[in-house]
Amino acid sequence: MNVQTGQGIAVQRSADHTSGARPTPDELAGAYRIMYMARRLDDREILLKNQSRIFFQISGAGHEAVQTAAGMLLKPGHDWFYPYYRDRALCLALGVTVDEMLLHAVGAASDPASGGRQMPSHWSSPKLHIVSGSSPTGTQLVQSAGCAHASRFLRPDSDEITLVCTGEGATSEGEFWETMNMACLDRLPLLILVEDNGWAISTPVERQSPGGNVAELVANFPGLGRFEVDGTDFVASWRVLEQAIAYVRVRKGPALVHATVIRPYSHSLSDDERSYKTKEERAAEAQRDPVLRFPEWLLAEGVLDRHALKRIAHEVDEEIAKATDRALSALPPPRGSALKFLYSDEVDPSSDQFDAEPHFEGGPRTMVDEINLTLAEEMERNPHMVVFGEDVADCCREESITEVKGKGGVFKATAGLQIRFGSARCFNTPIAEAGIVGRALGMAARGMKPVAEIQFFDYIWPAFMQLRDEVATLRWRSYNGYGAPLVIRVPIGGYLNGGSIYHSQCGEVLMTHNPGLRVVMPSNALDACGLLRTAIRCEDPVLFLEHKKLYREPYNRHPHPGPDFTIPFGRAKVVKGGHRLTIITYGALVQKSLLAALQVEKENGDHTVEVIDLRSLSPYDWTAIKESVEKTNRVLVAHEDCLSWGYGAEIAARIASELFSSLDAPVGRIGALDTWVGYHPQLEQETLPQVDDLVKEAQRLLAY
Ligand SMILES: Cc1ncc(C[n+]2csc(CCOP(=O)(O)OP(=O)(O)O)c2C)c(N)n1
Ligand SMILES: [Mg+2]
């Protein structure tokens, strides 16, 4: 197979290498071209950075040999790739062109990796199956496991594999170990390439991994293929990678290749390695430089003569010079485009498309029952929807299912799904929140519909980097190359009498603060059904917050509105009309606000209070807020989460800024005390807002 790696230059790619044969002379020449091209591109970018023509540079120098071998042995557009930021030679070998790399470096509008949004060396190519890389070290690992897992659903008969690359430093991240766990538990077709250059910025490898070699630390993972290689030696890398790839392709399990490489150019242009590496250390590294060693070997073996080497170098230099001129004259991202592709431009969950009529059937059902039924209906409808999380399955040990009742989630929201749809589509994960969200993202990037559960909102934080830096950014940072159509369901909230600090907190504002993420929070069974179905059917990532206290309340039950009932995001519901004061709220405070409104009206006959349930927190319904405040001229924003810097602060600020002339009183706010929910019910009561607090604040505003 011939693959384009540059303007008019074709590199010989081996069709299927499992033979153990030495690479052909054409392959060796092609490998040299890629390695030299990668190094010269780094040199060119460094020059451009020093001339202030580009704004950042990080090089792959020293890593070229093993990357080139990997890129030539694997199949772009068939296999999948999660590169690290040093993987220039890998991406060149897979088919990213010199022009594309330089357009990326200058941040051009036509940069195919990110439209000028990401730093250089964060490549992305849906055509080649290179998934947009980010900058956090280690986040790519858990996602690559999800991608590898997705192949089981999307291409069950294929021999495709997923390659993920990492530095040795990033193997200290929890996400590396979560990935090892997932990959070995599920025998995922995943190849992990550790490019060990001995340093993580200034920290040497022996201070990252006890003993200084992570490959030894993973020796006891069952089913893992382990391989060691000098990653500066192209032929050795080729041979070892051939074996590792074959191991994963035939589904023996995941494999880890530990390749030692060098880093001759400092960490980045912001770093000077002379401040922590001795002269001797640097000289020893220079001895192993693959871009110098490989041509010497080619000469010694008689594969190429000096003339042929020079000709390759000349062609590559010319190509880079011409591509540089083109990139430097490319247009920058247009003004006014910064918000583009935060969300899908094809499916808008706030549109009328999701405004469906309910067709009620049966008697009233609880919120948790409606969530369960909606999940089942959507799994029935979409064979690519999977449900996973901690304890969500009925019974992991399938042989016991007939004997036991089944678990189905600690709140039973997923009960019966494993029994009905099988263990492949509803399964328990290890206790690893970053892994749950990362796996979902890897699946979603390939077009599956993962609907994962985080057991309690209080434990979502290991996944916060996945949510904020990865899930929320993927579509934007890849300029619509990849999306993240996933749902994360999370039980949240207090008023539990004994829930204490770690089973009662809110904190939704930390989620609504992330552009690119949709956040909804229903207060009753009907809305839970409609909003969850919209979440599942839309193309954006949705955080679906389920208030634990509302799961089984008698007052918020509804009959099932049918299998196609959806509610658009960003549409509030006026749950009670009124003329003198508006209470804007959501979640558990909807019912408390209703009770407060009735009490206020009882105490002051003509002071009717309007209560608005936002239902969807991002986006939220500004039109409904505006219409109501312009009518009542008084407003109280109420939520269960802490008052200071809370969700209500944004709503209140916007009302004060845009509706000032409609106001007859200051904007009121009610939220929890700025502390944690205590175990004793008296502490909880004191901390979380109560009906009396709402009444008192409403009276103050009405009297103003
Ligand atoms: C989560 C996270 N923490 C810290 C950083 C800052 N950082 C960038 S690169 C790097 C070192 C990574 O070392 P290694 O994984 O060995 O890769 P190398 O740069 O050596 O190829 C650090 C700490 C980051 N990008 N992400
Ligand atoms: Mg390193």
C-alpha cells in the first residue's frame, strides 16, 4: 500500500507485517525519509518560533525511529490512534502531510487538526483515525481503552487495534493504571507504546517509576503482552512492534511496548535541559540519535549510498521550504469564529425537533422508574447504546443471575438492563471514575452512545479532568473532526437525613462552567424521562444530574409519556403562575419553592408568586426568566448548592445587568450555607435551604 506523506512523495508501506522478515529496501528508505522529515520539521518550527512566526514548539526529536516503525506497521483508516504530543514521526508515517503540520503550527484557519485552536503537535485526522490529542499527560490512555472497546460493537469481525502513545512520566498518572486495569480485565485490543526518554521535563525516570522501568511494574497484569526495545533503533523497533501488533491483532490481549528513546532538544522551547542534565548525560544521549545512526546503518548495510541519502534529504528540505511559504501566507482563524463547534451544528437539543407531545400510559411512576424505563427504551432503539458504571449491572457473575434478584445500580436506576440487553451492553466497571468517563469518550468519538453512571456526584472528581479538558473540548478543539455524544448520569444532592458530607453535596456550577458540556437537572418523573431521552438522542455531551431525594417522592410521579417523549433543553417550566414575585429554581428546591409560594400567598392574600423550574442548567431559558421578571418585577433565585459563587450568582448578575429597569427590589438569592452537609439531621437542616428561608426572603423582597 502506498500512503502519501508529503507533497508528491510516496512512502512504501508494508501491507501486512507479521512475518518477522526484515523491512524491504524500499521500506527502509521510506523510513529514513520520514525520520529525517520529522526532525527537519522540528528544526523548521524552532526557527519559526525564534522568529516569532509561530507561538509554541515542542519537538519529537529523538523519538523518530520507534514512531516511524509503528506508523509504517499499523494501518491508518483501519486501526485507531491516540498519539502523544511528541508523535510527529508517527503521524507523518500515518499520512499527515508536511503542509498539514505547518498549517497546524502557524494556527491557520485551514489547520485540519484544530482550525488554529490547539498548540502545534496536537494532531487530529478523522480520515486516518488519529483522534485529536490534548495537552494533559495521561488522559488519552483511558479514552484509547474506550476506543478499543468500541471495536467489539462496531467492527466485531475486524482485526483493527488501537495504538496509544505516552511518555514514561505520564505512566505515573492514575489514568495509566486505570487503563492497564481496564485493558487487561476486558482483554482490549490496545497497544500501549511507552516512549521512555528518561525525563519528564526535569524529573528523571527513577523518580517517576520505582526501579526506573514501568514495564517491570506491569509484569503481573494477566494477559498483557510486554515488550522492551531500544526505540532509537529502527530495525529493532520494527521487529518488536511487529510481534506486539500481531499479539493484539489476534486478540491475545493488550500489549505494552517499552521503548527507550532520547530527548536531545530539551522538553520544549520554554525549557533548557542544561539546567538539570549533565554534559556527560547529554553526550551519551547524542550517541544514540536515531536520525544520525540510521543513515549510518543504511550505508553500512548497503541499503542506500551517500548520494541516495542526500537526494532524500534535499527533496525533504525543498518540500518543507515550500510548505513553510504556503503556511505563512495562510489566513488566520476568522474573527467571530471562537464559538463555532462548541456543540454539534447538526442536532440542536434546544430546538423544536425535541418538543414532543406526551402519550401517557399506565399509572403514576417514580422518577427513578421513569429513568430506568427510558434507558431500556433507548437501548432497544439504539443497538450502539451501552450502559456502564459502578454496580450498574444486575449481576456480574452471569451464572448466578437466575438465583439472585439483581443489583442494577445502588439506586436501581439500571435494574434489569443487563438481564434484558446482555452483559456486553450493561456492565460493571472497576471503581475508577476517570476511566468511566474516559472510556465513554473513546466510545463516543467513534459514534457509539455510551450512557455511563457515576455512582455519586461526590465522587465525580477523579473524572473532572476528563469532563472539563476532554469531553467538553473534543468537538471544539478538533474543529468538528470528532464529537462526544455521550451521557453521564449522576445522582446528586442532599436532604437525606444522614447522607453527610460525601453523599449529599451539590456542585452543579462546577459543571455548568464548562463550555461544550450540557447540564440538565430534572425535578420530576415526566421531565426526567423527556430530558434523558433528549440527552441520549442529541450529539452533545450531557451531564444528567438526578436528585437522589427526588427519585422516589410521591409528589413528583407521572404516568409514562411514551417511548418518543422528549423535552428540548433550555426550556424552563412555569410550575406555578403568579404576579408579584418570581422564584427561579431547579431540582429539590422546586417543591420547596412551591410550598413557600403557597405560604406567602396565605400570609399576604394578593401577593401571588410565580415559580419557575429551569430543568436545564446549561443551556438555560433566559426568555422565560425575562418574561417572568418583566411581569412580576421582583425575583428570587434559589438553589440547594452553596450560595457563594453558586449557579444563582450568574442568573442574579444577568438579571441585575439586563433587567435592572424592570426591578422594584434587589435580586434575592437563597442557597446553602458555605459549608459541608453534616451527618446529624440538625446540621443538614441548618446548612441546606428550607421552606422557611425561602418564605423569609420572599417576604423581604415583597416588602421592599
Ligand atoms: C496532567 C498534566 N500535568 C502536568 C502537565 C505539564 N507537563 C507537560 S509535559 C510534562 C512531562 C511529561 O513527561 P513524559 O510523559 O515523560 O513525556 P515527555 O515530555 O518526556 O515525552 C508535564 C509534567 C501536563 N501537561 N498535564
Ligand atoms: Mg519522558
